[in-house]
Amino acid sequence: MINTKPTPRHTDSIKKYKKLFEKWDMWDFAFFDGAEYYFLVQYSAPVKGISGYLILNHAGDVIPASKAKEPFRHLVNYNTMMSQAISGILPQMKKPMGPFEERAKLLKQYQQTFRELFPIESASVDRIIFETSKTLENPKILNDIYYTLADYQKKIKNELGYIDLNLLNKVRDTFNQNRVLMYTYGLRERSLNKDYDAVVNVIDRAGENIPSRDREKIKKLLNTGKDSNQGALEKSMRQFEWDEKGNKVYIDESRLEESLEEKFDNDGKMYFEEHMIIKLRNP
């Protein structure tokens, strides 16, 4: 493992670009381009927070901005994905699946009843059961994604001390699996809104064939699902279907993984150019 702690030469270079009252932190991993290791220093001011960045080579020298831009982007990209894994994937892993389990269980219980009484609407029941069964697989898939990323982070932080393009691409591919899963889930739920309505609109006509207590449970579960889809779900889908400037983005479902990766890669480059590069202090 390479040394990731600042040497006296690193510290001297860092202090030359430090402003009054700022604090600094040199990240504990580097980017390796096959020939040189590059370290990122983050400056922060008491009021405005992160105020600047500096890229140093392994020897502790400040490199020209033209050479610093690429390692800077790769280091920020990796750190952002790991941060989003904690803030985004972990809560989804812990999301209660009880409502999904209950609605699938109840609809399965009366699936044949719907087929006999409501042949047309029974197709909606079948779809809800089928698509909900896919959603119930999400926690396991998310768990695999999260701990695969955690393994990469352990390798980088504890064994190597650096990322290279090969490792970074593996992290990107793994992280993109989460995007595919979440977007697919959103599409699935969005498509079920009409099915939720179809079931809710006819269920009371089942009379004693479905006890009133279960009818109310089913209606509540499906209405809650639809309300969530039209509120929180549509809000979360904006991150997939709109860019950083508020423009609609076309997502090609026939090549979903590549399409989502391209979309977020473009977003990341746009954000980097407009918000990050201006804070780079390399001359």
C-alpha cells in the first residue's frame, strides 16, 4: 500500500495555497494513472464550507492545472459515488417492504375471485402481483450492490491506497446497477397506477366474496401506493429523466444500462465544469 499521509513536502505545498482561516484535508487515497499518483487536498472556510481544491503528485509538488484536471475529476467522481451509496442505497436497503408483501399476499388470496367476478380487471390483479414480486427482490439486489461497493472501497482504502481507471470503471459499473434497478422500479410502479385504479374501482362490487375488512385493506394499500407514485416517486424519477439544467432527457429502455450511464456521466461532467473546476487552485 502506498503512503497516503501528507509528507512535509506535501504540507509545505498545501500551506502555500491555503488562505487565511482555512482548514485543509488531504484525502486518504490517490488516483494512479499508470505512471504517477495524484492526491487531492480539500480546503474549507469557516462560513462557506468547501472553498477550494489542490492536486499534488506523489512527491508533494503542485502540478499545472492542465494536468490536474483529469485526476481531480476521477477522484471527485469516485468519492461522489461512494457518498451516494451511503446516502441513497443504504436507505433503500432498509425501506420497509411490508406494504408490498401485504398487497401481494391479499391479492393472491383473492386472485381467483377476481378472475371469476371481474375477468377484465383480473388482468390488473395479475400484473400487480407479478410486478410486486419483482419489487420484493430489490433489497437483496441492493444489498449485493452495496457490499460490492464496500469491498471495492476496502480494497482501495486498506490495501492499495489509490484508485486507477480499471477500479474506477468497476465501481461505476456497479453503482450504475443501482440506477438501473431504481429506474426500472419507477417505471414499473408508474405503469401500475392504472391497475391500482382498476382494482379499487370494482372491488366493492365483490360483496361477501371478499370480506369488507380485506376490501378496505386492499383499497388502502393500492391508494397509498398510487399516491406515493404520483408524489415521491415522480419526484425521484426527475433525476433520471431531466438533466442538471432542467431539460428532458431521453432514456433508451432498449439499452437502459448504457443510456443511464451516459445520462449521469453527462450530468457529472456538466456539474464538474460549472461548479468544481473553478475551485481548483493549481496554477
